[in-house]
Amino acid sequence: MPKSEPVTILIVSEQADDIKLATVSLRGFFPESRVDSVYSSGEALQWAGRADWHLMLIDERLGLHGHPPLVAELKQRLPSTAFVLQTETSDSTTAVHALQSGADFLLHKHSPAFLTELVLYTKDAASRRSSTANCCWPQPAKGNHLADPPFRVYTHLISPRLFPSYAPHGSAARHAA
């Protein structure tokens, strides 16, 4: 991660010890990061819009309960945020429910590798997000707020022989004859 782009993480858990352990580990690996924590589902929904979160670490007791589950509601509000659910157990029923609710990754919090996996997944999520943001779409010129949408940039590459019904720039008459 470039130093100009600190990682932003929100931890959602009722367990102060879990929050402290994760916070210390994440700040140790990402010293320029912003790590905040909330203790309830209501607070998580309030804090969702306060930052452009790279990652949310959510305890399963808060993340999978409610209708819709908290994870699903947050995923709808923040589609570019990675959602990691920390679970008490490592059973397949919890995993399926979590993934169906919108979690991107599961971590068993009693695993000896929990903190290592959390740091590695956070690093991966942040780098994927930054590479997606800087990806292949051309950037509009400064001051040009009405730039063409990205799909129009590449219309010159479409061959009329492969797509006869596609006629860019009024060329339908030429190919119809």
C-alpha cells in the first residue's frame, strides 16, 4: 500500500478483548491505518458512512443476526468494502450462512493463525481495491465532467464483420449494401 492511502478498518464486536487484539495487530502491520471499533449492529450502521472502509471485521454474533443480517445490509451500502466475519466455530453451516449473507471471508477466531490470516487478508483486500480503482478505465481530462462512459472508448475496436448489427458512427448503410 502506498503511504498516501492508509487502510481503513472498522471492527464490529461486543467483545472488548477481541477488539483490542485485532486493533493492536492491524496497527502494528499497517502503522498509518485507521482502525475504529463499534460494539453493536446499530453503531455499525451509523458508522458505515463515516469513512471509505477498506475492510470490516464483524463478529458472527452481530453479523449474522437480524433480518436482513447486518453483513447483508452493510454489503448493500458499501459494495467496495471487504467483509470478514470472525466466527466462534468452524462448521460448514455457519460458513454457508455467512457467505450467503455477503461475507467475503471467514476467520475462526480461536485458530492459532487468526491474527496472521486477518493481517494477510486485510493486505490482500486493500491491494485488490487499490488496483481496481487504478485499473484500466481512462481518466477524463481535468474539468471535463461530461466525459464519455468507458464502454464508448473502445467502440473503434469492434469489427463490423464480427458484429454486423453494430454500426458505430453511422456506418450501417455501408455494411448493409
